[in-house]
Amino acid sequence: MRGGTDQHIAAVEETLDPADWDAARDLVTRVAAEAVDYLRDIRSRPVWRDMPLEIRARFTTPLPHGPTPLAEVVQAVFDTAMAYPMGNVHPRFWSWYMGAGNLTGALGEFLAAVQGSNLGGGNHAAARMDDQVVGWLKEMVHFPADASGTLVSGGSEANLIGLTVARNVMAGIDVRAEGIGTAPQPLRFYASDQVHGCHLKAVEALGLGRKALRLIPTNEDFRIDLNALRAAIAEDQAAGLKPACLIGTAGTVNTGAIDDLVALADLAAAERMWFHVDGCIGALIAIAPEGAPLILGLERADSLAMDPHKWLHAPFEAGCALVRDAKAHRSSYAQSSEYLEPTARGLAAAPWLYDLGPQTSRGFRALKIWMALMEHGAAKFGRLIDQNIAQAKYLDALIRQSPELEIAAPTCINIVCFRHRPRIDLDAEGLKHWNVEIMLRLQEEGVAAVSDTTVKGTHCLRVAITNHRTRRSDIDLMVARVRDIAKALLATMQSAKATEAV
């Protein structure tokens, strides 16, 4: 009777593995070939295109309860997700600050998924590779070898980790046990008014409230005003508050401005404050032969957030948080659990990586970074960073040479803010609509993707050149198309006025 039951169980047991491994190999080979062609032919496709209604409708179908042949599933992916991407791998995508990916990194992402390790920790090769990549990133930005670090989803999480450690160290109490509400003095953090919005989310998540982050005015170069910062610190001290953390920005999201990190490090030391640097945009300039002097002082940070999925072009997601004081980092997240007891030998005979951040389960993010660095070397990535900065300077010069175009903010690194000013009378709102229309037509034509922003009350278009595929000819094409679109808009406006006059 028992044998019959076992045979019945065996008959109904299932798996997600392919029924035909040879057919699966053929399909994967075909997909890999099409993926290579996809990147090879990227210039032949529009940067971005809107999805037709029939494609949108495919994302509203109900949950599938039965199977679909894998070949059909793959074809559906190519017809939808692959055919209508955001566009950031395209050489003329400059809308937002993000990397362009790379084929080796994509291969690493695939192999990481196949290998399947959970990087919460453990004694296995993927965890050691994770340590190695963090060590390489420390070396790139000249952090000490005994500093701590962890790979995370991106800059927002990396900044949150750095500010969490800052809060815990500066609060004067055991925040994890007692809660921030028992701190003897309310904490104050300081950053420029150009700081990334994730910092406001961070102070909210840390229970400090938005008022805990004082946004300091910036000067004409969009760098934090040091005199205004000193005055704010003195004002808070007089009010019985505790200045706890200075946040320096190595590359603001609006204009790419880099705060005076040396001066901020000196001020933080003098005031006995934590010095955190948001380097998600510019930290990796440290490996650029020409650009490296721009971020002097970065190496003095107590904590640093950086993004390998930007200028190392790792496929998303890949951020990194570094903390100089390894003990403070670990004590901010370490948690003993009976189901994760360390052992002297075996799978649990290694430090748990989940003690360095909020995630217990973590993906194998290191492999895609490791493989690309091994293939190309850090020096090439440094040259590519200098190349993007030079391309931004080239665009800046083109704009300054064009009577109808104007620069809206100084070009510090690889972000260019400009606007088109037609030879007609437009108020500020009309000028905004004019430039937004130019931006939208560039996107809808698939020629180039740029974004817009407002700096010091001035609306402008924004070009963030963080793309290893970009060439100066791409920049020439975009500028020429801006002029052509503006001419067409002007002709349409003049025609409409003529019709009204009749």
C-alpha cells in the first residue's frame, strides 16, 4: 500500500525546469543572439516611441492560469517590453541621469539569475565576490580598506543607509532600542537647496521629520553657500538643537554642481558633525584622469552614496553605500536571529551581509559589476567619464555660439541646462511652454530624449550625458533639430496670427 502511495506522489510532482532541455538551449541561444543584435542596431531605432493602444491593451489582460509555450512568451516580450523601452541605452537618451548598461553586465545579470544565490550572506562564492566589488569601489574613491560597504538597489537606499548611521551615531542614545524620540536634543541635518529629493524621504523615514533637514541656499554656481551654512548651524545651536550631519553633494541632479567638499569636511570636523556625501552622480569622477580634481574632499566623508548603475553602466539595480566606521555601520543594522546562527564551518561560516542594510534577501548584484570591470578595467571607465564631461562642454559651446539658445546654469560636469529663446515676445510661462513643446517633439520624433527642470526660478531643458554610446555627432543632431522644431513652431504661430488678422 505504501509503495503505491509513493508512486502516486511521484507521478504528480512537478518542476519549473524545461521538459525538453535541448529545445530550451536552442531558444536561449536565439534570445541571446537577438539581444546582441538589439544593442548592435540601437542607432537604427528611435530613442523613445509611444505605445499604440493595442500594445497598452496587452498589459491589462487577466492573470494566466494555464501554460503558454515559452517561445510565445519570449516573442511577447520582444513585441512589447523590448520594442517600447524607456530608451536609456540609446546614445541620444539624455533625459535623466542614468547609465546606458552594457552587454557584459547584462550577461552577468543573466548568470547571476541562473546561479541564483541569495546575497543576504553565507559562505559561498557570490558573497565573497560581493565583498570584492565593494572593496574595488572603496579603492576607486580612495576610502580606507577597513571601511564598510554594501551593494544596494540604488542611490536612494545608499543615502538612506548613510544617514541612518549618521543619526544613530550622533543621537547620543541607543536609537535602535529607545527610539529617536528619546534623544536629548532634536537633530539637524544640512544640505544645499539643490540636494536630491531622496534625502527628504530619508529624514522622514528616519523619524526626524522634514524640518530636520535644513536646505541651505546656493551661490551662482549652484554650490552650497558656506556662509549661509555656518549661520544656520549657529542659529540651531542657539536654539538648543543639535547640528548632526552635513550632506555634501558631488554632482547635483539639476545642474551637476559639486559642493566644496574640502570646506565641508573641514567644517564638519570643526563642528564635530557627521560628513555624508551624496556621490551618486559624481563620486566615480575619482577614476577619471582629467576630472578627478573636481571631487577633492570626497575621500574624507564619513559615509558615501554612489551608483555603479550610472557611470559604471551596470544594469539596474546597482548602488553602493560606504561607511568609514565599519563598527558603526554594522551596529546600525546587525540583528541576531536563531534561524541565522553563525557556525564555525559550513554554509553559515561567514559574516552575514544582511547586517549591513535593511534587506535580508538580496540579489547577486556584484557579478554584473565584477564582469564589466574585469573585461574593460577601471581605467577605461575613467576615460569614458572624461569623455562625457568633454561632450557636455562641447554642447555648452554650441549653445553659446547660437543666438537663439542660451545657457541657464554653469556646466560643471556632464549636465547642460539651456533653453531656446525665440525672437518673439513671450513671458516666462509662454517661454516655458515653448521649450516644453520642443522637448516633447524631440521625444515623440524619437530623435533625442531630454528632460526639463527649473533652476533658480528659470525653466530650462536639461541634457544629462551619461552614456558611453554618445558621440559628438549625436549632440550636433539634437541641436540642429531644436532649431528646426523652433522654426516650425514659429511658422505655425505666425500663420495662426495671419489667419486671425484676416
